Amino acid sequence: EFEYYRTMVKCPLCKVNEKDAVISKCGHAFCRVCIDKRLELRNRKCPACSKMFDYQAVRELYLTN
């Protein structure tokens, strides 16, 4: 069960970093490094749903227990 929850907080793109950023337009979460890479490369579609986003649509994500 613990391993299941651990995978839920890992970034689905790099599978290494914990999710710490969310795209406010669609609600999908990724690590900040992956989101910043997409923005730098001008690939501004959400990897999960293809909804367009920009720097203003990325918010910090805080997970608490």
C-alpha cells in the first residue's frame, strides 16, 4: 500500500521527482523540472490532456499528511 501512494506523488513524466507543481487550467500535477523544461522548449501542452498552458498557469503544489 505504501508503494502505491509513493507512485501517486511521483512525477508521471520523469518518474523520479515528487510532484511539486500543478497546471491550474486542467489540474494535472508534475514536478517543476519537467514543467519548466516543457515551457523552455515551447511545448506548452499538458502531457496528460494536451490543454494549452503558460507560466502563469503553473502553481506550486503542497502535499501534506
